[in-house]
Amino acid sequence: MLRIRKLVLAIAAASALSSGMAHALGLGELTLKSAQNQPLDAEIELLDVRDLTAAEVVPSLAPVEEFSKAGVERQ
């Protein structure tokens, strides 16, 4: 469970640091839907979306370089 939480936090932090659009969004509560040792299935509430539509919000993993800067291994 701790490993999944660290992974989710690393993804959120790396995404926020590498995406210009993410600076306009706030990250709210994380809801974990997957069990331990299962593929990650989680929802993160987005805050301050203003007039953005769901189609305009495109989450993605940060580049390997950003993970390295954060000291996190990207799998």
C-alpha cells in the first residue's frame, strides 16, 4: 500500500512539475480503488478547473528525466 501511495504521489508531483497546464489545476483528494499487488486504479480530484472540459485535461506520466530529478524510479 505504501509503495502504491508513493507511486501516485510521484506521478502527481512529476506531472505537476512538467506540465504547463497542471500549474492552473489543483490536486485534491486521492481515491484508491485498486487492491495491493493489483494494477493501480485511482482517481484524483481536480480543483480550480475553471472552464476546462474533461477533454482538455490530458493526464500523462512525466518524462524519465523528471522522475530522475525527483529521485523516483519510473517503471
